[in-house]
Amino acid sequence: MTDIGTTSRIKIPRYHYDRQFPDLEALIGRIRQALRSGDYILGSTVEHFEERFASYVGTRHAVGVNSGTDALTMAFQALGIGPGDEVITVANTFHASVLAITEAGARPVLVDCTPDDYLIDLDQVEAAIGPRTRALLVVHLFGKAVDMDRVRVLADRHGLAVVEDCAQAVGARWNGRRVGALGTVGCFSFHPSKNLAAAGDAGAVTTDVPELAARIQVLRALGQRAQNDHVTRGHNSKLDVLQALVLDHKLDALDAWNAHRRTVAERYAARLAALGLTGARPAGDRHVFHLYQVAVPHRDRVLTGLRAGGVDAVIRYPVPIHRQPAFADLGLTGAFPHAERQASDTLCLPIRPDLTDHEIDYVVDAVAALAGPARP
Ligand SMILES: *Cc1c(COP(=O)(O)O)cnc(C)c1O
């Protein structure tokens, strides 16, 4: 059977927001207080979250901003990267990773991903380095940390800054240390889809370098050093108090949620392997499984069938960076066969901390049924 039921009453969503609040009443109480106080943007509540987030990640500083995209853009600007500079990154990532490079005025240079876990192929980086290369933007895609020891060697050898796109990987570790603490600057998104979700757009930049943190603080506040003292052309990209309260509330639960995601991924991997399908493999605390990738035959047919059957599967990402119309004028050249294959052959199965064994089995059985030979 390739039809798992277009009238399915089963729904397997990717998010259960109502289960993301360990103590909703306590949070509402803090929000009520904040609403009455009129302190809505930055201030002590945001500073408190920034301190807690920095200590969670393991950096000296965290600066709360409006989104992951802004975090990345301002990270490049704080590093002094702009027109005439090049930043190396990977061809399969979310649009915003590369948009941030161009927003800063710099030029992206793409390399392919590896065929097994779809992370940046570090073997290709050295050949992409030229006289204008200033930074390496590594994306801990799907929640899996890039090999940061190799990144460090490459960056040191060529004098490059390392910007980590941690939007999908909050909490993931490389050799015991969390992402965001391993490069020059870490950039986080708290978009509602991410593992640590705000109730709207939000993001953060982490760093050990006090000057970089100070520059981000100026950049996020319209380039103001002090009120009406605008030292640079910045952005209006500050973290607000309501988002900081939501994030502060959820931060304590994050490690447990990520651990549950790993357990879900282990069952997916084992069951898919038994069917001869290649799903993302567990990788200990290196992976927090923001997304669960699997390569399937007849991908589009499988996706349509899953969605009709109530399974909220998606493609991340269907159009690799070098094929996006928005970047057409950049002439992003090169061959990216693995990024192409990832875009054409893989999909993401729903993953949440509270996905049950029953739901996992339902999804895998549906994949198996749909990926079988097509009926005439
Ligand atoms: C979500 C995401 C971003 C952008 O974050 P926003 O908060 O939505 O601006 C950047 N990079 C990656 C890899 C992402 O997944």
C-alpha cells in the first residue's frame, strides 16, 4: 500500500508548543509583572537571560538580539568583515546563513557538504581560501556539531575568523564544549521552530572576546554608544523582555529536551536501518537533532503521502544556496553534487522531545510503505 490514508485522523505534528512550558503559571506571573512595569526592551531581565545563556554555552558574553539572521549579520560586522571580503560556507544551509554574509557586504564562497551527514566538507575549504578570505562560517546543520578541531586548525593556519551558525544546534557539544563557544563568535536563533523557542523572533550572539560583545551591543542599538551618540550605522535589533522571560523559563528544560530528541533519533535510526534506509545516525552529545534527515527513494511521492497521512514531514532545504534566485547575481560557481542530492533525495521526519514510540513506528511504517515500488 502506498496510500496511508488521505483521510487519516492521525496527526503527527512537528511541534507541541503547549508542552514547552514547565510552569506556565509562573511564567505568566513574570510576564504580568513585566507588562505592568513598562520595561519592555533590554534592561535587567534581558541581562539576566544573557548571563544565564552565556554560562549555558560556556562563553564570557552573550548578547540578545532580534533574530538569528541579525546575530549572524552583526557578527560579521563586528568582526570588521564587509565589502571586498569573502566568507566561506556550505552550499546546503538555510537561506539566512548566506544572506547574513551579503547583508554585511561580503561575498559568500560555497563548498559542498559531505555525503554522509551533510555537514560542510572541510576537505574542500582549503582550496576555496583566497587572498580576500576573512572568515569561515560553519553551520551546525540539523543540530550536529561540525568537527571544530579541524576548523580550528584551518582557521589558525590561514588567519581566519570562525563564525558558528548555531541556530539549529543549541546545546550540542564538540569534545565536551558546546557550540557557540568553539569559534570566534557563535550565532543563535530562538525562532519558534528551534530547539530553544521564543514566542516570536529572537536570537543571540556569544563570544569570549569583550570587544566583539561590546560592538554587537552598539550595533543592535542603532549604533549608539550612549543615548544619541551614534558611532556607527547599526541596526534596531534588541532582545525584548517578554522573549527573554520565555527563553529564561525554557532554558532549564533544554538539556532534557535535547536528550529526548536523541532517544527519538535512536529509534528512528534503528528502525530505518532495519528497512535498509539511511537516516541520520546518533552521535552522542554532538547531535541535538533539531531535524531528522533520511534519504528515501521516490522522495517527493513519499513526502506527499506522509503529509496526506497526517505526518508533518518537510524538506530542509529543497533549493540549495547556489540555485536560489535571490543569489543569482552573485555567480556562485562550483559543483555541489552532495548538496544537490541532499536537496533532491532527503526529507525530515517530525522530531520533538515528546514523540512517542508509537508515533515513531507509525511514521517509519508509512515511509516504508510509501518508498516501496510504485504501483502502475
Ligand atoms: C533559523 C536559522 C537561521 C536564522 O534564524 P532566524 O532567527 O530565523 O533569523 C540561520 N541559520 C540557520 C541554519 C537556521 O536554521
